[in-house]
Amino acid sequence: MIRAHLDKLLTVLIAGVLAGLVLAAAALPAALVFGIGFGALAAPYAELPNNLRTTPVAQRSNLYANDGVTLITSFYTEDRVEVPLAKVAPVMRQAIVAAEDARFYEHSGVDIRGAFRAFTVNRRDGRTRQGASTLTMQYVRNVLRNDPRLTQEQRRKATEITTTRKLKEIRYALALERELSKDEILTRYLNIAYFGAGAYGIAAASKRYFSTSPARLTLDQAALLAGLVRSPDTDDPINGDVHAALTRRAYVLERLVELRQLPPAEAARARNAPLELRPSRTPNDCMAVPEAHNDWGFFCDWFTQWWSAQPAFGATMAERQDTLRRGGFRIVSSLDPAVQRSTVQQVLGIYDVNNPRAVPTAVVQPGTGRVLAMAVNRNYSVADNPRGQRNQPNTVNQLVAGGNGIEGYQAGSTFKLFAMLAALESGLPLDTGFVAPSQILTRFPAASGGASCNGRWCPANATPAWMNGQRTMWNAFGRSVNTYFAWLTERVGAEQVVEMAERLGIVFRAEDDARLARYGARNWGAFTLGVSSTTPLDLANAYATVAAEGTWCAPVPVLSITDSAGQRVAAGQPDCRQVVDTDVARAAADAARCPVGDRSMYGRCDGGTAQRLRPMLGRPVAGKTGTSERNETATVVAFTPQLAIASIAANPDAPRDPVGPTVQPRMVDAIGRVLATALRDQPVRDFVPPSEAVAWNPTTTPRNGN
């Protein structure tokens, strides 16, 4: 019987039917209302939902550059970041209590006196000026409505207006009041309340309306914000009703005077103060990177792709994106602003944003897989392009890393690295000799569009006078001798070359390439000459594996991820494994010094396709150049023990449009400048020499040469 009466009383009380409150209170014995109290209704704290004990409010995640200070952008569905009460101006704390729950520090979660007062004031003024819900009850309602782990339907059910829900709200409020201090409850309330204009929590509201922090709020600013929580959508002075916002500000100031927390003269000055809004909006998602750093958008875009593929953040892509936008993560990315700036400058020096041809470029750190820069001569924008141009001058397509319809570009002779590694792994040493002819007839069937002699693949050397003759891996790689590597591929098996490329992270995004890799690798001899599409990021990371002496690391865009509780998240740490024997990788690096004008440890280089790079850089370097048929693409890859960089020139909208033979030397110079800038303050490191066992045939006497 008592439970039924209480249910009735609390229903009319909390539902806001304040006229019913008076009748109900009058009809019940005073002992019932005040004697037994509400304590008996309180739920045990241990039985509270987890989200009330540790509030999982949606908070924005911030993505920073590698210095941990430079903000790239934020991700959120609700613009919110939590702050402790000590960082909220005292006047703001007073204002919110005065506006919403003057007896907050006196009641135990439910305030009958306050409800009677609210009913009297609202009836006198003919409109709702004061409410019956306490701050604690409002906090409970906000938590149930804003739990980021709930679906929209679950949120609706958690806050629907029913007797059961209202009674549960009271029980939870009473339980919280037993376990948490008033300041703890106020802190939680200020961090979850909605202030309008997309700002959730006092930190976001201070920034959104006044471009300041909660600690710096003035009296008139605090009174305005405190007045907004009652009707944030309609009273919002940025998008809504300025007069209503000022009226609520005046009401809050009036309440502070009534409560003797503010002198009337001071309240009058604040009431008459002009509304000086300084609106600012927190950037949201990759389209909101700073305008001066539009180029960061491509890195940011790849970061979101990476995040969406991490199982640690959810079972599905949608869940992972929701986690990013609600989880309050602090993400320090691997993007190095200085290296990025240098890379962009060099890329734009080759082609500007209005050139149909592009030079997507990626810089990777060997041994970690961390991506320091991603640049392309395009605007990161969804603005319209001239007819027929899908990716120029504006695009958000991932031209550097691939995906979402971008399959990549042919990288030509840079793929000879995979044939050399497969051969070294099979036991063939670096000095494996072959007299390279101008053209070679292989056993492989000719691929469509490839060099064909009666149906068999028969590649030729580009400059026979310079390439033909007795060759080893050193000078065949340096001079990029096609017929040598076609012969080498026959010896080790094309399927071994394809498998090596996959082991070093080459992804077959084009459907035809994926089919050949899976079902026709044994006959895919032309793969060695780079007929498969790839991306600068995949290629840079493959060469970074050689730079790291055979340790492959998954490309990663972050240095650290910290959750909203300040705990480090394991996802994003380098994911590395040894995929090639250390000595084999050292041997490949030794041969890769030949194309770029460096000296191998055994002095066996005698010519290269990019010999100006070593003198320009002034430190040990390795790499390779490549061109596709008819110079449709041009590629340059270079690496030191500390950095790897790959750049591919192509027309993304018209792959058959040749970039021509003159762009590659400019790409070599550009890559040299990027490496020089990026390595300026780093120590000079040399490559470790390979063992004689992997360098020389046992019957060959090791010797130094020129």
C-alpha cells in the first residue's frame, strides 16, 4: 500500500505535473512524504548501470601531428571534452546551480521543497521558469540518453516518459548522492550537459560561444551558458533566439541575487553587458583540417581507413567509426609536419595542382612502418572539377595509399627488387653472372599488351649498348637490365617473385592483378618488370623492409593512442616481423646502392639510372627507378637506414597518358631534397655489409673493384 502511494506521489512529482504535485502531497500524510523519506527508494550503488558509475559520455577524439601539439583535426558526433571542476570558473559553478537547482547542496537527490517552489513560481509567471528535477536527476537522464554504447532505440527507451522510468531515475539519483560528493556530481553534470550549437559539456560550450576555456568565463558569459541548458536548441544565440538567450541570462543573474551570491549592482552590470559572442567551431573530420595545411587531408583520410580496419575499435567498420567519434581518444599521429611540408613543396615543384598528371609520394620509417608524410599535387576537396577530370585539381580519393577505387600505378623496374630478393633467398649470390642480350625469349606466356614473340614473353633492354653484356645482380640492378632479370625470374620461378612482393606488403588492388597473383603466378614473368599496379605507400614500405634488414612493419599512421581515461591503447604500436633473412636483405640493399650512384660494400657498382642522388644527399643511400611501357608512369624509390620514400608520376584519370621521359630526373632531385631535409639533424648511418656467403659464389675470389 505504501509502495503504491509513493509511486503515485513520485510519478506526479517528477513528471512535471506540478499541479498534481500539490494535490498528491495534500492527500498524503506528512509522515509519508517526509517521515519515511526517499532513502528507502535508493538503489544499491553496486546495482547501478555501469554507465552511471563510470560515465561513458561521448567525447571528441583529437588527432595531432607527431609533436603531440599540432592539431590536425577532431572527430566527433558530439563536441565534448571533459574537464575537472577545478578548471571551471567558480562563477560558472554558481550560475548553473542557481539556474537549475538552488538547493543542490542541501537535498539528497530529490527536492520536494524545490518542486513546490518551482510550481509556485511557474504558476505566478504563467510560464515554465523553474523545473522540478534536481541536477542529479538531470545528470541521470543525460547519462541514459547519451551513453555512446547504446543504439538510438535503446536511448529512446532509456528516457521515455513512463512511471517506471521516472521512478528508476529517482532511485539512481538517490544512490548516486549516497556514494558521490556534490562536487563529483556537479563535475559530471557540467561535462555531459548540452548547451546548444553542437556543444556538449562546459569546455566545448566555452569554446563554441566565446572561444575561451571554462576557467576564464566571466560572470555574463557564465550566466548566459547556465541559462541555455533549459532550452538549448531554441535559446542558442548563434543559431536560435538571441532575445531568449538574453532573457535566460537575466533570469540566472536574478537567481544569483535572490540567493545572495551576487550583489545587485554587479548583476545589473552583467545584465546590461552587450552580448559579445566569439564563436569558434571545433574542426570535425578530414575535411576540416586547417586551410593552410590542406595537404594533411590525404594523411587524415588514410588514418580513418586504417582506424576502420582495426578490430580493437569494434566488430564492424561502422562500430569502429562510431568509437572514433565518441571515444574521446588522444591520437598522436606519425605525420611529421616538417617532412610533410618539404614533400609537398617538392611534389608541387614537379607538377602543380592543375596539371592532369600527379606525383603521389609517401615517406615511411623503416623498422616501425610509421608514415611521416603523404603528399600529392591535389587539393583535398570535394569541390567540382572540370568535365572529364575525376581527380584534378580536387579530390578526396586516396591517390597515395590506394583503396576506395584507387588501384595504383605501374612502378616498372622497381619490382626487380623482388626478383633479386627471391634469387638471393634461393641461394644465388649477388655475383650471379649472366651475359645479358638485347632481347630474351622466355618460357613464360606473353601477357596481354606485353612483349610477345610467338606467344611467349620476350622483353628487351631499353638501351642495349649500356645494358647488354656480362652482368651480376649489382650492375644489372644498377643499370636496370631487363633481360638479366627476366633470366633470373626463370631461374627462381615467377611465383617466388610474386610471393616475395606480397611478403613485403605489395597489395593487388586491381582485379586482374589479384587474379594473376592467385591463379597464374607461375606464368607471370612480366611481373618482375612492374606491370602490376601498386601505390607509393606500398612501394615505400616494401623498400623500407630492406632498409630494416628484412623486418617488415605494417604501415601505421600513429605514434600513440590514449583513451578518455588516460590509458594507452595497444592498437597503433608497430606491428613488425622478420620476413626476409637479415643477410639476404643486406645483400639486396648493397645492390640497391648501385642505381643511385653510391658504392656497394664490395665495390661492384658500375653505373646507375639515378647516379646524381648520392652526391646530392651526401650520405649512404640506396634505391631504384622504374618506368612503364611508353613512359606512361615514372617511379623513383630511395632509402637510407632511417627513411624510405617512393614517388610515382602518373595521370590518375587517364592511365595511358604518358608522363614522358623527362620527369624522372626531376623526381630524383625532389626525393633527394626531401631526404636531405628530413635527415638534416639525424646521424649519418651506413648500411651493414652482407656476408661473403651471400655476395659471392664459392668458386669466386672476393675482391674490391670500382
